Amino acid sequence: MSDPNNPNIAIRTTPQWALYQRESFWNTNDGKYPIFNTDPAEIEKLAKEKLSQGGWYYSSCNAGLSWTHLSNRQAFYRHRIVPRMLVDTNQRDTATEIFGHRVSAPIGFAPIGINRIYHPTGELSVAKVAQELNLAYCLSSAGSYSIEDVGKANGSGPRFFQLYQSPDDELCISMLQRAFDNGFDACMLTTDTWSLGWRHNDVFTGNYAFYHDHGAGDLGLQDPVFQKRLKEAGIDPKKNPKEAGQKWIDENIWHGRAITWEKMKWTMAQWKRISGGRPFCLKGIQNVEDAKKAVEL
């Protein structure tokens, strides 16, 4: 199993799974059992039971017939980890560095939009846990809570900002400035989702939180430029939250306007100017030639 007095544990920066397993087995002597099964399939089943129908559909369904999702998994399954034996791995550590931040493991929290449809605390709880684990956290610009509040929840944790390129340059700059001012010191521009994919279950049930009670979310509503745009359009977000949400998502997030390499270079230049040269990444690149071009730029 695992010896809790193993002196090598002291140098490791991540929780010891073997100790968790040991505790789980031992605690059954006192009638205590884990609160959930760690099998991913069982966690998924539990999520389906706990979430609303809309929350489940938004988190689980993919575009089209999910063939890309399936092929990605099949490609991943083809990889194998083949360990070498009789090697001294006692003083091992999963800690690594990303964008100048020392993190406890080479994994992080990906940018997922509108977390409030899963739980009232939305991105705040996720950002807090990321900081506690010292793992990188990335906030989606389609998030529920404001950039400022998520930054506070993440505390001293390493955090990055994912940007959906708005065709409104003033709004784009405003979001980048807010992100950097609140400790998000790397920008990840999404290149492959300027128009929402066709998700059968969401379309069938009208599952689009921005058009309903969620509206634009605090991330959009607290942006000074978007507030100005609402005023120009004569939309009061308190009286007409659905109309405000429609304006936010349709005109600034999934707006259907293709992003070009030239526009990307403009966005990168704005981020570099605002952040003093902090990292800028492209998210969603799928072609080798595009990847090479990204490196060149």
C-alpha cells in the first residue's frame, strides 16, 4: 500500500494517491467510505444525476455526431506508458513550470464557459480549488462571473485568460486590460469557435443559457465598454437580461465572423502592449501547417 512515514513524501508537491487509497481501505473499519467513486464513468453518471438537463447537455454533448470527439479519444488510447523497472524513483516530483509559474503538476483547469449552470458559485469555486492545488487555471471569456471576482477567488494561483475574439476592438482591448489588471498573465486566443457548433441536444431543447436567465453573465455586464454598448442600444440589463445576453453572445463571443491571421497579429500586439510581453497562445489549432505558422509568428 503506502507508508505514511515514508521520508520521501516530504519533498513531493502533490497529494499522494496511495495514501488516499490506504485511508479509504482503513476507514471502512469505522464505517466510513469515499463520497464518490473515482472511476471517470461513474463520475460522469453521477454528474448526469446531479446536474439540470441543460447543464448536462451543455457539458456532455458535442458538435455533430461526436465523430471528432471519438477519434480524439481513439488517438489518445493508442498511447501507452511503458515504465522501466529497478530505477530509484523515491524522490520523484510532478512539479513543473508554465509561463514562468511553478505548478504542482503538468495539468490545469481548461476554460469552460458559464459554470453557473452547473453550480451557483460557478467559476469562483473552480478558481479557488485551482489555487489550493497550485494548478494553472484558465478563465473563459464566456464565463459567468466577472474577471475581477474570479481573480480574487484564485488568489495567488497562476491564472490565464481565454479570449473569444470580439469584432468590437474597443471591447476586446477592455477585456484584455481587465484580465491583466486582475492577475491573468497569459492570453489564449480561441481560433476554432467563432461560431457555435451544431449540438443536437442543445438545439432540440433550446439549451442556450445566454438567451435565458443567465443573460450576459457578470463577465460581460461588468465590462465598461459593453455597458456603453448596452446604453447605446437602449437595453437595460436588469429589466431585459435576455436581450443583454443575446447582444453579448451574438455580437462578441460566437458572432460568426471568421478570425484571420492578420487580426490575430493585431490581438497579440494589443496583449503584448498591455501585459508587457507576457505569453500569447493560440487555442484550437489542428493543422500542422497552421502550427508551424503560429510558431513563426
